[in-house]
Amino acid sequence: MSKKRYVDTKFWDDEYIVNLDPSEKLLFLYFLTNPLTDICGIYEITLRRISFDTGFDKDMVIKILERFAADKKIYYIDGYVYIKNFSKHQADNMSVQRGIERSMADIPSKVFEQIKKIDERIKDPERVEIRGYGVKEYVRKKILDRDGSKCVLCGSEENLEIDHIKPIREGGDNSNDNLRVLCRKCNQERNREYYDKYKRKETNCDSLSETATDCDIPNSNLNLTKPKLNSNLNSNLNSNAESEDQEILKYTPRDKELTDILLSKVRENYPFLRTKTDAQLVSDYEEMNKLSRIDGYTYEQIEFIINFSQHDNFWKQNIRSVTKLRKQFEELIVKAKSKYTAKRKQIIGLNT
């Protein structure tokens, strides 16, 4: 479901807009209306995406952004766009204000601090922690009370999460009968068992050996060519979370599943690493979602690269988090293509 952004016809008569050249007008309008625009006027977008959508080269985009920043209109900060006064032009009602507060709570603290220096009117939002995909807080409390605030499998009272007995991706829902309390350890173990039972059959990952150079190609028909950035970028978001007055989730069950797969493999290789907190896990789930929603990769490609990175002696030492995975993803694809093409030139989809 697409979002709707309305632009007043007076936009073209605005004194500032009138004095911009055509390229600057187009880019200004793009920042107001592109698919990643958020209700609070602060959102993550790459320079590559901006360049791809508008047809301007990267240097031109940077040059125009510098003018917007000098004019105190639009700023580009560590991969985030901040449109000054954007939220001021939104509807003045409680639903919209709650939506703005929720969106601002998801902005990285480092970026938010820089925005506060630019605009003193910006205040710290209340940081919201999401636990249990699609489960509202009052339902979560009800399930915790019902299960005695402890894991139903091991009895632990620490790091509790709400688990879907029948996963959402298999047709499960958020009814009370389909929810239960698990500790993080049991929940991750359950996800690992699910992955072993189903996903290895689909991707033939049992053939992966300790070193990627000796393994067969998992899912030989997999195409590692990146899809066009503007195709179905938002299709992986929760379809019920597009309305501004609804609770907006930043990750899907598939993002959570892939994150758990990566972290379980990292723990197998490095058991001494600390267990992540709930807030850190949520941040990882959201970062995994960005690989698909913002960077444009398919979940099948992401899972392939996770397996590649954790079975390669060099990369498994360097990819120990979702943040690192996303940062190195393009290079990982190049390395995977190169390594597998050298061994399996006839495999469809791995040619450059």
C-alpha cells in the first residue's frame, strides 16, 4: 500500500522555489514525495537511490544538497534526510502527532543529536521498544500475565519475548491462542530448528562445508543481480502499518528470521560473544529490513549471502552483525559471484 503525500499548488509560487533552477526544483519536490519520505520529515535514503530515481549523478545531488543546507531547508546527515519544517505542515491532530513521535523515536541517536543542533525546536522523542512482531502492548501484557511472566519452555524469567506458535509467514495470527512467552534463548533455538527443517531444503545449504571454496553451490538458480531499486521496495513492510495513525513496525517476520539465522551462526563460530539486549535485537531486525526495503535486495539473496559469509574463513571473522553484513553486502556479492563462477561457470544467474 502506497503512502499519500499532498503538495499544495502554491508550492510553485513559493518565493524560495521560484528562485531555484529546474534541477533544484525537481530534487526539492523529490525529497517531499519519494517513497521513503516519513511523516516526521526525517528518513534514511542513500545518495545512490536519489541519483537512480532522479537521473542526476551523485556529484550533482551532493552539490544541490549543499545549497539546500546552506539555505536551511533540507539537510543530509549520515545517510538521513532532514526536511526542516516538514512536520509543521502535517495535520494537527493526535493521531498524526503520535505518528510523528513514533517515527522520530526510531532515528539513530547520533543523527538526532545533529538535527537538534540544526533546529532547537526539535525535542527528544520517547524511545519506543517493540517486542513481538505485530503484537500490541496491551496484548503482550495479557500474554505475559497468562503465562506467569516466564518462558513456557524452560521457566526463565529473563529476556522474555512473545512468540507466535504458528509463524505469521505460515498463516499464523496474533490471536491469544497463537501467542506464548519464550525467553530469547528458546525463541532463537526454535527459529534455528525451523530453519533447519524447512529452509535448508529450499536452498540446499546442507552442502556447505567449513570453507566456501569446497562447497557446492546453494540454490544454483539464484540470481545475485540486484533488482531495480524502484521495484516493490515497500512490499516487505507490514501491510497493516502504512496508515499514519497505526503502530508502524520497521521489520517483518522474515527480517527477524534472517537476523536470528545470522546471529545463531555467529554464535556457533564465536560462542564467547555477549548475548544481545532486546533493544539491540530490534535494531538488528530493522537493519535487516533496510537491506530489502532501502537497498533493494531480495530475501533469497540476503539468505544466500548470510550462508556464504559464515562459511568463508575470511568473511566469518568480519561479519558478526547485521550492520556489518549490510555495510559489506555489495562486496560480499562480488566475492560470492567471483568464487562460485570460477568453480561453476555453467550455473545460471551467477554470471556478471
